[in-house]
Amino acid sequence: MNFENLLIEIGTEELPPKALRNLAESFAANFTDELTKAELSHGAVEWYAAPRRLALSVKQLATAQQDKVVEKRGPAVASAFDADGKPTKAAEGWARGNGISVDQAERLKTDKGEWLVHNAKVEGVATETLIAAMTQKALDKLPIPKPMRWGAGSTQFIRPVHTVTLLLGSELIAGEVLGINSDRIIRGHRFMGEASFSLDHADNYLSALKERGKVIADYQERKALIKRDAEKAAAVIGGNADIEEALLEEVTSLVEWPVVLTASFEEKFLAVPAEALVYTMKGDQKYFPVFSDDGKLLPNFIFVANIESKDPAQIIAGNEKVVRPRLADAEFFFNTDKKHSLESRLPSLETVVFQQQLGTLKARVERISTLAGFIAEHMGANSFDAARAGLLSKTDLMTNMVMEFTDTQGTMGMHYARLDGETEAVALALEEQYKPKFSGDTVPVAPVSCAVALAEKLDTLSGIFGIGQAPKGAADPFALRRAAIGVLRIIVENKLPLDLVDLIAKAVELHGSNLSNANAADEVLEFLMARFRAWYQDKGISTDVILAVLARRPTRPADFDDRILAVAHFRTLEQATALAAANKRVSNILAKVDGELPSKVDNALLQESAEQQLAAKLAETAPVIAPLFAAGNYQQALTELAALRDSVDSFFEDVMVMADDQALRNNRLALLTQLRDQFLHVADISLLQ
């Protein structure tokens, strides 16, 4: 068997930068699947991507499929021959299809009978005859939401295709992909190096493209180069580059030959809140802002050019010229907005509809204000500040700055609140009301911020459920799942003494007659409880632990978390398996009892030593664990209960629970009820696997 390295390159017009990496990774994954289906042995599959190309290489690819023997089973012998022993038409047809006669067929005996069989030798196909079709299939499966057509053809792809190169070692593989015939021609940089050149060998792709075409096709190499040079450039001016991963990826996808340069802007713009300047530099211009060691924005930015210029000063000046109007806009908006307080913008919220059935933004902030004050009161925070922050929570949406730079909502509210003389707690709450904004984001910690962030999310949840617009399937247009996880995280991570039932009831009440769904409160609670399961599964907690706690339906998230941690710890104890099995047995016994379960144990009726011992142990343990339960120290309580294992085991070995004597039977059932109830203070551990 011979092996060669394979190169595939699809040369295109500029590909969407935010999709480039995903396209390249998907291409490699899809092609790997095709290799597996074709039963072609191979080494590593590596992907490359640049603005005008998707490529991959396959190391040590077999130049042909291996020969193999394929078993082709025919009809059963019983139905393959008639009464005279002559082949039936079915047998003859099967044999003819396999290019043999019936008497050349072999016999296969199985438990279900005897069958005609033909072991056909299938010769492996040359790899070069398969590659073009495999490439097309891999490209057809790329995640392209809106493919386009170009020219007079009917071919569709994410962008027009100009070249296709399929090389197996030094051999050009003939074939057509996306309407283009395979060729050795590789296109270089638009403005540097050779515009196009002929590639002689698959192994020379990266080096030839870099040296002759002035293109670094290796995505990871470009990314590392940009990050390294940007950090060095920032250090030269005494700062630190703000290199956000998503922006770094996007910039990497925009350039073929990255050249990192440093530019500056007028210091007067630093009077504008840094977030607005950073937003326009990152979002609009794809620049990396630079901060000092103490976190202050410097009047500099780092950008990545796609060309090696003889006069970089001209490129720097051009970028400074481009960014200045954007910064000047931010300065103008900020200065204009400062002339009006946030409070003075409250009437304008009446002109914006939040949701047709739920009213205007003005009505929304009034609800958030009342709910935030209610929550703050229940958690011992400043209810006046919470209500004030809730009332002002959406006023920055009416400012020029936020209308122009939408991602600064909340943040600009904080800055304007400070200028208006609001308390720092109020100002901070305006910024943190939307947290957590995404998976992995931090949650508010300041009490007033927590109250407002919870109120903001609960108002949305109760309102949308209240008008019957709950998420269906994957669709979640109001981001209710994110809001629900946010509610749970804020309460759990801050250990807040809040009950979901109380919060939801208040939120629903504040919507008044706007809501048409009478079951809104129950549905919101169920929705939040369901998020617990998904959240803890993501954290690696086993499903049976989550179900054991859910069975008790604790509606205080912080308490729920304490129980989860306690049961997860209990599950690691040596006694856990036996006690879980015992609890399951107890549950099964008690489930068969008609009427009310007896709960009072009469010590005089305890006849067997095993039941006397269990009763004594329970009586001894009860006063120890009662204060632990009251304090929410579930882990220690379960550890104490674990000591009952030997007594429980002895009880089930030596005691007949369902005795003929009614009084005796009820007394033993009462003992088991007390045992189960102690564990049920935490969770239903009978559900542990």
C-alpha cells in the first residue's frame, strides 16, 4: 500500500470573517467523515483558512482502497431449491446478479438455518478517482445559511469560487468541484507577491504560498503572530493591548499577511467614557484599544494592516483619519446627553412599546422599580436605592449615545447617573442590571445591583409567560432561558435568602390585568426549576443527584444549591449505596399502605433487638441533626445519618415489617416513616443510582 499527502484548496472571493474558522473546521470534519466512509486509511487532517481560501491537507493518505471480501448472502437453502433439487428463479437471479452460477455458491449455516452465500472479492478503487466527489460532498455540508450564485452558472456557495486545487503528492487529481476544474494554479495576495503561481507538490503549499504569494494560509500562525506583535506594540508605548478573543479571531480572518501598526487619537476624546470609545474602536474599526497598567484608556490603538507598506506612516495616518469622526461623534453625543438628566427622560419612555400586551418602557421601569424594592427588602439591602435604580434602568436607552452605540446600554446609564449625582449603588446597578449577559459572565455582587438585575429578569419572565409566549423547542426570541439561568446564578452565587415562589408571585401581581395566562406563576416556576437541571448537568453533577433534590422541590435557589452539594458529597460515602437502596425499599413499603401513614413510635411495641436499636439510633440522631437542618448544613446532617447504615441493615435482615399484628405492623411502619422523613429533609436519596 502506497501513501501520499493530499492538498485541497478552494480559492474564493473574500469569505465572511466571522464564519471563516467554523467553515474551515467543518470542511475538515466533513472530509474526514468522507474518508471514513470510503475506508481510506490516513494520518492527520489539518485545515487552513485565509480570507480568500479554504484548504486542508491529509497526511499519509492511502493511494487506493484496500481490497476486501464482501459476503453477499442469498436466499435460504430451503427456498433456493424446489422439490426436485433444482434452483428456483430466486436463487438463479441472485447468482446471476453476483456473476456466478448457483452451484458455485457456498453454504452458510446459522442458528436460523442454512443460506446460500457468495464471498465476492472487491478490488480497492484508486483514491484519485474518489477525491473530487468527496470534496464536493464535504463542501455541500458546510453551515452556509445563505448560499449565493454567480455568473451564468447554477453552482451555489458562500462566495464565488475561482480556483480548485487537488494534489495527491505531486500528481494533479482531475475533477470538478463547485463547477471549477482542478488545476495547480494558486492565487497569491491581491497586492503583494505573485498574483498566481503553479504548485508542484502538496507538501509545498504553505511555504510556496508564503514565499511566492505573500499569504500565510495557516490560520493559527496568523493569529499567534497578530497577538504577539500587538502585545509587543502595546508594550513599546507603555500599555497593554485589549485583545479580546472574538475580535482577534475576526481580525485573523480579515488578513492574509498581517502587519501590526500603532496609531493614536487626540487626548481630548478621553473625556468621553472609555466604553464608548472602545466600542467604536473594536466594533466599527476592528482595532485593539490600549490601556495603562492601572486600567485607563490610552490615546492609542493597534490595528492590523493586510499589506507590507514601504511607507507605513501613510497607512497609520489613514486609519487615524478614519477613526476620528467616530470618536468625534461619541464626544458630541456624550456632551449632548449630559444636558439632560436620566430622570428627565422618564416621560420619553412612554413613547416606546416594550411589548404590545405588556405596555410601554415607562410601565416596565415602574414594575421593575417596585419589584427591585421588594427584593431588596427581602434580602436586607437598601430598598430606596433599588427602587430608584429600577425606575431609571431603561432611561439611557433614550440617549443619543446608546441609540448610536447600542452595546453601551447600561454602561452609559452608569456614567450619566454619576453625573446626575445619583448614589454609587444606583449608578452601578444601572450597568449591572443585564448581568450575566452570556455564559461564563460574572453576576452582580452589590446588593442593590442584585435586586435590580433580578427584577429586570423576573419582569420579563413573568410577562412573557403571562401572555402565553413561552419558548418552544429551540426558539427563544425573548432569551428567557438566559434570563432564568441569570436569576438562579445571582441568587445562588450570592447566597441570597430569596424564595422563587415569593418573587414570581410579586412579579406576576405587578403586571396586573396585562396577563392573559392564569397559570403564569406556576409555569415560570416550572421553567426555572427545569433550568436547575440543565445548569447542574453542565457543572458535571450527576442526573440522579439533581433528581433526588428536585423531588423535594426546594424553591429557594441558595438552599437548592446547598442540597445539591450535600447529596453529591453523600453519594461519595461508603454507606451511600446501602442507604439509598434501603430508602428505596422503605418508599416501596410505605407506598403500599392505604390511608394515612402512622408516624408515632410506641417504644413498648418494639420487640426485636434490631428495631429497638434503630429506634434508639434515630432518637439519638434526631436532636443532633435538627439544628443542622435548620442552619442548612445538609452535608453534615447527611454524614450523621450515614451512621445509621448498620442499624438499618440489621432492621431489614431481622424484622418483618408487615407483621400480622396490626399494632406491631403500624409501629414498624411509623419507625420507617421517621427514618425516611429524616432523609427527606434534604432529598429523596432513594433516587440515587
